[in-house]
Amino acid sequence: MKIYADNAATTKLDAEAFEAMKPWLLDEYANASQSYSFSRKPKVALNQARELIAACINAESQEIFFTSGGTESDNWAIKSSALANLNERPNIITSAIEHKAVLNSCAAMKNLGCSVTILPVDNFGTVNPADLQEKIFLQTKIISVMLANNEVGTIQPIKTLADIAHASGKIFHTDAVQAVGHIPVDVKLLGADMLSASAHKFNGPKGIGFLYVRDGLKLLPYIDGGGQEFSRRAGTENIASIVGMAVALKKNIDALDKNREHVKNLEQLFMRELERNHIPHTRNGSEHSLPGLISLSFDGLDGEAIFHRLDLMGISISTGSACDSKKIQVSHVLKALHLSESRAKGTIRISLGKDNTSEDVHAIVAALKKCFRD
């Protein structure tokens, strides 16, 4: 038995996306930046992929910049915004439950003289807009709050937060890596000035992503070199992966309602089966969350032990803590939700995807039941 239930970590590469990538690896392998005729097809493919991705999030094609993934996109958005104003000792505002790509980018900018304000979240993982309103001040240059959390699934009130930022003349960025391809993402409705996404979270290839940058917003180049990506992100374009990302995103967007309903039904079945089998648990996060992303705490059990037991049974999930050579490190997200250390250490994350089945759900519940019985 092999069951993959860690779709928040990565997703299976879509077969159509893979097939769409192959010609640009094997036959049409020319450098799109060259001027000879062999480069024309890759150049056209690059432009078409940019247009397709832009349409999926209601953006313009010139607002899409290809990157190596969500981590680079987050780094670019935050560091470039801060560095452009470094002589003013700029302030960056973010939340306590951001991905490390955002939090560590903020920490790096703090080492260069910026100040960083960390917004708390409530017990459900939600940022209070009033807290943002209170913390903005003159030196604040960029505010970064993720659209949906990767550990507990909580969806933030991005439109409200962006409106508050704009009312004070500040730039608003959202890390939408966990959300794009799974819930509706419209950059105009959200009001984001910048938005990060990563292909491998929506059945595209690893190592490719994009940063949406609102037209007219000044952003320093992140990588210096040639004139690729409108002279803002140098480096030979990864045409195969860009095409694969576009195909995967369009396919997920076209089936968005169907996939969400399927995953939500699996989630509801899973929660019912936990109750029916009398498995004591506490669910973390908000009711307003990503479908299929389930953070559970089990009192009296160790999350790492559950993780390894299920792995031995062929079931892939993740845990709410990371074990190093000396001690177990509790997730910063679970700490921000004010979970006790014992509850945090008894936390696992199950993230169901469009390829999961009801049989998978029953098998996972049966495996969890064994953990309690044994």
C-alpha cells in the first residue's frame, strides 16, 4: 500500500504538463533569448505561457515574472522593496505564521538595518486587520501576509489587509504559494501589489514559479546579468518548466470547483471517520481554510511517532515539529497559535489532493486507530 497525503508539501506532476514539457527539452531546445530562427518557437512558447498564467490570476502578461519558485519570489518581493529604501531604515510588516522564505528574508533585511514588525495571529491562525492598522508607520515600506497557511490551512482576509496597506500608501505582498491552483486567486480582487506562486504546489514541475508584480510598481532586479524577464530577472529562461507550469495551472483552474468539491468531501469523510472510530483529536486552524489541509493534535501521542508509524504502513503525511540531533523543534506556526508544547508535539498534518480517494481516507483512519490501540 502506498498513500500520498502530503499534498501541501508537493503535488504529483500532471501527465499533460509533463508531455507539454518534453518538446522543449528534446527537440525545441534553443535559447529563447537568441535571435536566430531556431529560437522563435521557444520564444513564442515563453510568451504564450506568460499570457496563460496571467489569465489564470486575472493579471496582465507583463506583470508575470518567472522565478525558480516560491522561495525566490518571496525573497525578491521583500528584499527588493526594502533595499530600494535602505537609506530610510525601512520597516517591514509580516505575520508570525509566514513561510520561512518570508520570515528569513525579513531577518536578512533586519541585519542590514531595516526594522521588522511581526503581527500576531489568533488561536485560529488569523491576522486581525486592526493589528495591522495599528502597526503601520511612516517608515513602513512593505507588508507581507500569506494568503493561505501551509501548516494549518487558514485563509487570511487579504483584501481587507491590502486595503489598509494602500490607505497608508504602502506596498502589499502576499505569499500565495499554498493557494494558487486550489482556491480562486484574482489579483485585482485581492488588491495585492505582488503575489508569489510555485508550480510544484499545483501539479507543475519543481524549481519554477512566478512573481506577480502590479504594473507600474518599481522593483529592483533580483538577479543581475542579461535582459531576461524585462531586464529584472537575468538568466536563460527555463522554457520546458515554464510551459509545464502554465499547463498545470490552467488545468487546475479549469477543474477548480470540481477538485475543491472532491477534496472537501474527502476532508468531511475523514473527520466523520475519526469521530466514528472514537479517535480523540483536536483540529487546528480556522473554518475558513484550504480544502483538504487538516492539522490535527492528539493528546498523549507524539506526532513524530505517528509520522513514522504511518510511513512504515506506506502512508505519507507530515508533522508539526521537526526533529534534530538534540531536540524536537516545534513549528513556529503552532507556537503562534498558542498551542501548548505537548499539544504541538502531538500534531500531524494530512493534506488531501485531487488524486486521493475515499479508500485512502479509510486507510489513513485505520492506521491512526492502530496508533492509539497499540
